Amino acid sequence: MKISILTKDVAMTNAIKAYVNQKIGALSSFVKRFEKRGDITLFLEIARSTKHHKHGEVFYAEATLALPGKTIRVEEYNTDLYRAIDGLKKTLKRDIIKYKSKLVHKTNRKKAGKS
């Protein structure tokens, strides 16, 4: 899985890039079965948001992952950039697992109908 990172109003440091690759890159094991059909790319946007009514800095992390038959889009807001990335990973992992379980259930239903 390739990770494409875009930043807005946030300086891309080596620490942020390493953190993203460590946390989000760990999800590559969940999408390995789909990489056989083609390359999977996760588009990640990290920004400083001013659209909230909260005071101080609010960070925004958004991920878009195109899988066969479904595009998963997740966004997370937090006052800490690293917590926003952690929340994004948690939600993205949950959505990938949900998609895979539906796919397996659908495949098993088709196999059961053929018997």
C-alpha cells in the first residue's frame, strides 16, 4: 500500500512522515489481498483547520482509500495532530475490517447457494 500525504498549513517534517508511515502503514496488512488486483494507494491529507468554533489550533486528518467496489473515506479532528492521526487509524481499521467481513459473507453466501 502506497501512502500519498498532502499537507495544508502544516509543515511536513520527518517526524510527522515517520509517524504516519508507522501508524497508517500498519494497515497495509489488512489490504494485502486487494493488492493482487492492482496497487492500493491511500491518500492522506493533514491540515490545520479553522472551520471550528474551538479556540486554538485544531488539526484535521482525512484519508481516502479506494478498494475494489468501495471507496473508504475517513476524517478526524483533534487539537493534537498525532491524536488526529491515531483516531484516523482506528476508524480506518474498523471500516476496512467491516468491508472485508461483508465481502467474505457475500462470497460464502454465493458458495452456499451453488452446493
